[in-house]
Amino acid sequence: MSTATMQRNKENFLDTTVSSSDLLEHWQGHRRLTRRVIELFPEDKLFNYSIGGMRPFAEMALEFIGMAEPGLDGVISGEWPSIDQIQHRKEKKPSFTKATLLDRWDEVTQKIEIEWPKISAERFRERDVAFGMWEGTIYGFILYWIDNEIHHRGQGYVYLRSLGIEPPPFWER
Amino acid sequence: MSTATMQRNKENFLDTTVSSSDLLEHWQGHRRLTRRVIELFPEDKLFNYSIGGMRPFAEMALEFIGMAEPGLDGVISGEWPSIDQIQHRKEKKPSFTKATLLDRWDEVTQKIEIEWPKISAERFRERDVAFGMWEGTIYGFILYWIDNEIHHRGQGYVYLRSLGIEPPPFWER
């Protein structure tokens, strides 16, 4: 590859690599996989089982919901609830069963699907302060929420394996 | 938000959301975190410890290397080694210590940094067959390698916690 080509590629650095619709599909694909992981847990283990003092998988899943839903609102409106407000909502939240957790999951999935087009192309690259606390770019926040889901879901895979339950293949979305 | 604005946002769907340099920094940030996780494992536990019949963390880290390095070559050249060839290389590979694994890790990190600008903006959106086996887009392959690293590193976090070792904060890159 010539130096001129590499130079041109560098100039194109800001060209589209991952588009808005790619990122939406990427997220929703991961959400479909996480849903299957929630489903695979036996009811009691979903809420009570853990390793090494970590949280049960239901708490992790509720964290994904608690980032995705108010996070999407913040991305769209530029208004973010504070961590204290989220904490307060959490305390008031009803206790879940696997079925009600899955219902909440589906509600958020649908909300993401419907509201995503409200995010303008420019907005993805704007800087903001998520939840009044984390400074960064909008695309960076969204990647963070996806990554956080992958990270903790990977931990859910260890819980399942240690319970003798085969988790779904990672590449199936 | 008006219908006209939502329509305009839909038309902008293919505008830049995540750029080439964003994706590079995203990957390298995750690689820095994974390196710290490798470092935190006691030498013997890195190669021998596991839960639920899963692989020790060293094997997962070697998988990340085994995807990233020939994967990057494939992305740049369009020529992919087959899974059989990779398997063959693996069998011939010397046994690792934590120190030599970290050296290999750093070698691949540097290679990614140096060779990344060889990927043209157009290339990221091309379709190809990775390792002669997985059909998809180039950006999709790269996201997959990053996600796979996050997923298994999350499992490494459970190994560490169950060994009484505090893993690094997930958000520190």
C-alpha cells in the first residue's frame, strides 16, 4: 500500500464506519441475546445465585434497563436524570419475577426501536454529560451501555455454566 | 420532535456515527483493560483456573490474539487464513508464561495501531467472508472481535472475584 493511499485513508478517518442504523441493530442484537440469557435462568437462580460476592443476574439485567431507558431519553432530549434520581426510582420499584422482568425488557426494546430515529446524525458526535456525571460523546455513551451489557452478560454465562446450564452461542443474535 | 425532523434523521441514517479513529480507540481502550486483567491473574491461575468447565483466562486471551492479528490481516488484504490454518498454527505455538503472553499482547496492540490506517473508509462497509467462514461486513467483524473480548473478559472478572481478587473498574480504559 502506497504512502499516498495511507494518507488518503487517514483523511477519510471521519467517514462513516458504523452508521446509526448499524448501531441500533448492533444494540438490539445484543439485547435479543441478553433476553435469552434471562430466560435460561431458573426463576430462583435469576434472583439469588451469584459467584464471588457478585450480583445475581437479575440485578445486572435491571442495571441494563436502568441505563438504556433514561439514557436514551438523555440522548434524545439532552436532559438527564441524576444518579440520585435513578437510585430513588430503583428503591420505589416493585419486586420482579422472571416474567415481569422480561416484560420490562421487551418494553425497553420497543422504546429503543421507536425512538432511535429521533437521534440526529450530529447528535451522535456531540459531547454531553450523561446522568450529570460522565462526560463524553453520545456515541461513546451508547457503546458504553452496550459494552456494559456484554460484560455482565458474560458473567451471567459463568453463572449458567456453573449451574450446569448451556448458555446460547455468543454469535447468535 | 416534528415528523419532518424524524424523516430527516432517517435520511441521515448513513451519516457518521462511529468513525474509523473512534473504533480504533474503542478497541485499544478495551485491549488496555484486558491487559490489566491478564496482569492481575496469579501466574498459575491464569493458565489453570476456571469455573463450570470453561477455559482458563490465558486461553481466552490467546483467542483474542488469534482473532485480532490474522483478522486485521484479512481486513486489510482481503485474504483470510482458514480456521484449519489457524488451528495448525495454534498447535505449533510455544507454551506461554504470563510475561510472554503480555509481550505477545503488546506486539498485537502495536500492530493494530500501525496498520489501522491501511483500512479505507469504504472497506469498513464492504462485505466479506472472515476466515473463509463468517459472512458479514468488515465493521461487523471488528465489532465482533471487540465484543468477544468484552464477553470473555467479563468471565475473567468472575474468575478473579471468586479468587478474592478485585478486578479493575470496567470504565477505566
